Amino acid sequence: VTFVITFTLTLVTKLSIGRLRPHFIDVCKPNIDLVECSSKPLYIFDYVCTSGNTYADMSARKSFFSGHSSFSMTTVGFCVFYIQHRLGYVLNSQAVIPFIQMALISAGSIIGFSRIVDHSHHWSDVLIGQFVGIFIAYIIVFKITRMFSKSKIL
């Protein structure tokens, strides 16, 4: 359920907002004429992509928010919540559980950071994607399914 909601929200947001990726100009190779360059910034509205790769051009328009970040943090959030509420009694360790949880959070953060480093997303795309992922995991686990409520017996 969490992945379906995350996927749907990510896809709808990417299609409706359509923010340009940081590497858009390299992918699109727009046919712009820079004859009228001046000292003031100029936003170009009229251009045609000349790369010939329609899929890459369309993908370069879907930066907000990061799907990799939202999916990774949804998975991390679910795993962290599960470890805290189900394995805490099994492992019964003060050091092992926080270590595993921090390793998972670090892995999810590294995935987001890699999307910034390879110029696939802006930092804000990654940050919002991570927040959305954890938020969806939290809402599904604790509010909708009440997976870890004390009244349930597994």
C-alpha cells in the first residue's frame, strides 16, 4: 500500500509540476540564439529541443520531487518503524537497534545525495522527496493500518 501511494503521488506531482532537471540543457540541446546577450538575466520561453531523444527530453522535465528519494525513504521509514516496534523485543539490545536504524537512514540519505551529485535533481527535490517518503510510511503504518497498535496480536 505504501509503495502504491508513494508511486501515485510521485507520478502525479512530476507530471503536474514538471520542474526542469539541473542537466536539462545538456539533454535537450535547445536551439537558442544568444545574439541578444546582455548583463541582465533572460529567461527563454521559446525553444525547440534538438537532441532527437523525446523520452530523455520529457524525463528532463520531471525533477520535482525525487522518486528515488521518496521510494528509498518510504522503505527506510517502514523498516525503521518495524525494527523499533517488532524487533526491539527480539533483539533486546540498546546498541544494535539504533545502529541498524542509523545504517538504514544513512543508506536512504546517500541515495538522495547521489541524485544531487549526478545532477538529476535539485537539493530541494531530494529533500521534499525524502520528507514525503517518510511521511507516507508514517501515515500508513501508524494512522491507517495501525500496524503496531498494542491491540493487535500476531
